[in-house]
Amino acid sequence: MRAEAEPLARRPGVGAAAMPAGTASALPRPAARATPARWRGALGRWAPHLVLWPPLLVSVLHVVSFTLYTTWISFTPSTLLPQYDWVGVQNYVSVLNSRNWKIAYTNLVIYGCGFVLLTTALGLLLAVLIDQRIRAENLFRTIFLYPMAVSFVVTGTVWAWLLNPGIGIQHLVRGFGWEGFRFDWLVDREMAIYTIVIAGAWQASGFAMALFLAGIRAVDADLYKAAQIDGAGPWRIYRRVVLPCIGPIFIAVLVILLQFAIKTFDLVRALTGGGPGLATQLPTLVVYDLMFQRGLLGRGAAAAVMLLLSLLVVLLPYFAYARWRRRKEARHG
């Protein structure tokens, strides 16, 4: 019969004990089936580490090794090619006493303060306006964030056209009949540094807006409701409730913008080239000038190390504050 011809393993109620010995041994073992699953699980656990860690270690090794090498070169009399004789801090003294370096750091203070304050104010204003649940919010956020996707070289080139008295805003306004209009900051020694502030703030204000908007949207809704019940208006709610809650966002924005200011190179290079004269010279341009135009490798390395120390002056207090804040939050649960 057909039912008797079927294997015993297919009959309901017939266990492995009722099967012939040869048939039971031929069945697949659970351990054998589980081996590929274990391999897939192990591969899934290790794949992120294999993807992330090798490039990260290579990058760290690259940065650390070249930082140490640059530091070593700064203590040598290297000119066009590296030399390995020891001259101590002679390069540092030469750079610190140079007129270019003093002017560059003075310009950095002016540019850094103006850039950070203007960018922070614009970013906060845009975040507050977008937080009003306006229509086409995603479109406006994209428009305001778009400049951050453009390279600083492109930004500098475009603003150089706009601020050029012969072809830019001044020429356009005078073409409408206002012959006495002047907007020649780009060629004015006293005002040229502020053209970099304007261009830099235009590019980075969208980034600050995104950080502030994320902080504002993270404020507990119950705080808004409590303030509204107490009769607080929008201005008072932002001033007394929202701004204190996003204090850490303020600190993060300030630190990031200070990094941008200290490392600014391509924007100035494309917009003013450091001129007119030395009016917009920054420390990054001094490093470039010493290393690649004058062939003073040792002095350029010393200037680069001092620029790195300037970054550390900004970053280390922030890291200390972040660590203190995490410990405080851990203690208070």
C-alpha cells in the first residue's frame, strides 16, 4: 500500500525510536544546521568593528605621527628641506617677534569675536523663527543649511565678486542712480576684516541654526505649558525657559565656531588673499607663507604648533566642562 511505502519518518506519531538505525543516523543534525547561523551572528557582530576601526586607527596614526614630526621639525633649522640639528626654541622666538604674526593674531581676535557673535545671533534668530511652526519649514531649513554644503573657496570667490566695488553691490546700486553710494570694504584696510566676518557668518549661521533648533525642540513641552498657564508671553518663555535649557547648546556652538575661526584659511585666501596689505592676514596664512612661499620649514612648523596650541586652549576647557557635566548628571541620576 502507498501509506506503507512512505518513510516511517513522515508518519505521524512515529518517533525516532521506531525508525531503523540507518534512517535515524542519516537525518541532519541540529548542531550542523546551527553552525552557519553562528557564523552569520559572529560576522554581524564583528562587521561594524572591521569597517570602523581600521580606517580610524590609520587616521589617528596619520594625525599623531605628523603632529609629532611637525613638532620635531619646529625645533630644527629646516628651510626648504628638513634638517635635524637642534636649535631649541629659536624658531618660536622668531615667529613670536615677527610683525606678520602679531598682526595675524590681532586680526584673528577681531575676526573670531565678530564671526562667533554674528553667527550665534543669526543662528539663534533663525532657529526661533523656524520654531514657530511656519509653513514650508523643511524648505527654509534646507535653504539656510545649504551654504554649509558649499566649500569655503566657493564662498570666498562669490563674496569677492559681490564686494568688489567695480562689479559688485556698489556698482549695482550706483547703476540705479545713487552715485554717492559706497561699499568698498574689500579694498579698505580698516574694514576688510569685516568682509570675512560677513562671509563666514553667512556660511556658518545655518549650522548654528540647526544646533539651536534641535535644542529648542528638545525642551520639555510641560515647561511650555506651565509658563503659558502662568501667563508668560512668547518673548518671556524664550528668555526665561528656553534659553536656560539650551545653555549646553550655546557652549557647543561657541566652541565649534571658535574652531572654525582659528582654522580659517581657504575663505580668506579666496576672498582677500590676506590683503589689502596685511589687513586680513590670519595665523593660518602665516603658516602657509612661511612653509610654502618662503621655504622656512622650521619656522612654519613652529607657527603651526602654536596654532595647534590655540585650538587646545579652546578645546580642553570644553572637554573638562563636558566631563564635569556628565559626572554631575550621573550623581543626580
